[in-house]
Amino acid sequence: MSAQIVRPEPAPLQGSALAITSVALALGTFMQVLDMTIANVSLPTIAGDLGVSADQGTWVITSFAVANGVTLPLTGWVMRRYGAVRTFAISVLLFTAASFLCGIAWSLPSLVLFRILQGAVSGPMIPGSQALLISIFPNAKRGTALAIWSMTTLVAPVCGPILGGYISDNMHWSWIFFINVPVGLLCAIVCWRALATRETPTQKMPIDLVGLGLLIVWVGALQVMLDTGKNADWFESSQVVILAIVAAIGCAVWIVWEVTEKFPIVDLSLFKGRNFTLGVIASCLAYAVFFGNVIILPLWLQTQLGYTATWAGLVAAPSGVVAVILTPFAARLMSRVDGRWAATISFLAFAASYFMRSGLTSDASFAAFVMPMLVQGIAMSMFFVAMLTIALNGLHHERIPAASGLYNFTRITSGSFAASITTTLWDRREALHQSRLAEGTSIYDPAMRHALDGLHAMGLSDPQALAMLARSMTSQAYLLASDDYFWLSGWLVLAMIGVVWCARRSMSGGGPVAASD
């Protein structure tokens, strides 16, 4: 057997060069996460300004997520073909240009089109920043590199809801995209100047156009099905049935093609590793639950409880503040502790946060809404680093870009699917609770008569009083639906503890080792 020649890892940076370059690389991830969290809290404002429903407004989020998810698996091929540094810098510049186009969008179709473009060109940004951060740090400080990357995903959720809320309430929503322009230019310039001489080796490789086409078809069909299914009454619609069939067949054919293709667009052989497979499963399901809650909470606060976008952002922001404070300590702890223990603590904190929310009421105070978010911050401080540590454990540095791209593809795609599934589940539960409340309500009921008499005393007519009671019933139904979703979220993340403990021991404090599984 011939020995495999492995290219040595580039020497790590030191001192101020390491610090400045780390911050610049982290800005790439920061922009993407910021863009997502700002859009979440601004959805009602964007939908209202463009004259569309809140359901249609979710396309602003899902279109970006799907396009980003589809191009993420290309990261490994693009970086091998053109170099990691060049790919990352160009991706950031294109993302900046697409952000500007989103800001000048004049209708929902134009905004969705530019969001698709923005998501497509940003594919290499997150895995690129991860891979380059790992490459500029010594092997013994891989946990520090991952912690820096993780902190950017935590700072952005702090800034996103607050900035998005402030902009929505006081400025035009287009500024949620325009603010990416100076950040993107700074990130690209600094990274290119610092890393141009450390470009990774390039290699001319054929691109798997068939695999890419199949990936676009089945992911796109599935996302469109999830986005339109609720309004089309799901499988009562022939369009939804056709989309489901296309997605299922397309996915099956894509998998068969990728495992038999010599140069696949997605290296599915990574799933031969136990840690990578289990890390991806746990990360996807936990992130889907997390992202669904990120969608539901501000939507519920603004549409049912009378919160402005700014105050909805202030409710969500504390989780990021706590995470930012705790992440350095979590990274230091994880350099000595098995990643499975960190993931367990994270899942327990997530579950506690969701269960706390399941007891909320419509008249709960601002502090009551904030407390679960503080607990969620504890979970977030460990979640991203722990899951990356488990998933990337045992991989050589040359496989990290492809693995990071596939890992983030599955995670982000699961988040985009969760956005559609969550709103559907929420509305379905609301309809169920409203029908049950209506069944137990009658105008002849003494309590109902008393409520009507009180409204009449305020000068309301019968139709006005009944309309107000109907509105109150709808609000109560959405409260019950939200509590149901929070309760289910808690049990789902608890189930992920068993998944991560099926993985092998994972430490973030050492360099990559030869995969043994």
C-alpha cells in the first residue's frame, strides 16, 4: 500500500495579526446571522409595507435560507478549485452587493429574488470563516478558534433583534440590509490583505453539475411545498402533491448519484464517520427547534400581544448577551471537558428555557418573557462549539472545508424547513384551540353574558362587543398554541441528549486526528 502524501498545515498566525484577522473572519459569520435575526423581527413591518400577508412575508427568510443551503455544499469544491482565501473574500463582496440590492427592492418578488441571490453567494461565508479561523490558530487552541466563531453567532442575535426593531419602528426597513455594506467591505479588505499570502493549494476538479441540479430541484421543491402547503390545504392540493413527489424522488436520485459519482458535489462519505453523522443529526434537530422558536416568539409578541418590533427585539436580545458573556468560559471549559458533556448541558438549558415559556400567559410581564431567554443564553454559549467539536472530531484539516459546508448545509436547511413547519403547526394548533373554546362558549353562559354586559356598559353595540370577544378568543387560542409549541420543543431537545452520547469522546483542545470510524 502506498503512503498517502498529506500537505502540512500552514503555520499559525501570532500576536496582533492573529487578533485582527480573527475578528475580520468572524465578521463574515456575523453578517449572515445578523441578516437573519434582523429579518425575523422585521417581518411584520416588511410584509405590511409591501402589502402582503405575514405568511407570504416568511418567504423573505426561507428564500435566503434555501439558496444559502443549496450553495453551502459547494464550499469544499470551490475552495479546492480557487483557494479558501479568495473564495471567502469574493463571497463576502458579493454578499455585500446583494445586500444593497435587497435594500432597494420595490416589491415582494424583487426582494425574494435578491434574497435568493444574497443566500446563493453567501454559501462559503460561514464554512469559510470556520475553516480559515481553524487554520490560523495552533492546533492546541482549536477550541478558542471555534469559540471566536461561535461568539459571532451569539453577538449577532443580540444586535439583530434590537437593530431590526429600532429600524422597523423608526426608519425604513431597507436599512436592515444597507448596514451590511460597510461591514462587508471592511471584512473583505482586511481578510484579503492578511491572508492573501496564505492561500490554500488549488486543484482543477470537474464540477458535479448533475448533482448540483438534483440538489436544487429536491431542496427547492420541498421548500416551496412547505411554504405554500398551509394556504393550499396541503395534500388536498395537486400542486403540493406534485412538489412532494418531486422532492422525494429527487432526493433519492441525488443520494444515489452522489455516492457513485467520482467527484460529487457533496462528499456523503463524511457520513461514514460516527461523530459527524450523530453531530449533524443532533445539530439539525436542535437547531430546527431553536430556529422555530426564534420565528414564533417575536411573531406572537407583535401580532397577538401588542409588542412593537423594538420591544420584541428587546425580549429576544438577553439570550445573546448571556451567551456572549459565558462563551469564553465555555470555550475554556471545553478544552478540558468532553464535548458530549457540554452538549448535554446545552440541551438541558434549552429544555428549561422552552418549558419556562410553556407557562407564559397573555398578561405576563416583560420580565417573565425575558427570564426564559436568559436561560437560553446559557444553552447558546455551549451549543455551537459543542456540536462543531463533536461533528468535526477525527477529521484532517484538508477535509474540514467540505465537512463544514455539509454540516452547515444540513443545519441551515433544517432551519429553513422549520420556519415553514413551525408557522403551520402554530396556526393548526390555534385553530384547534379556538374550535374547542368556541364549543365551550355560549352567549347564554352567565360569564359570557356578564362580559357582554360590561362591554355594553362601555358603549359598544352587540356586533362590536361580539367582535371584541372573538378577538379575545383568538388571542387566547394563539396563547395555547404557543404554549403547546414551547412544551413540545422542550421534549425534543431533551431527546437529543441520547443522540450525542452515542458519539465517541470529543475534545476541542487538540488538533485533528486520523478518523477511526
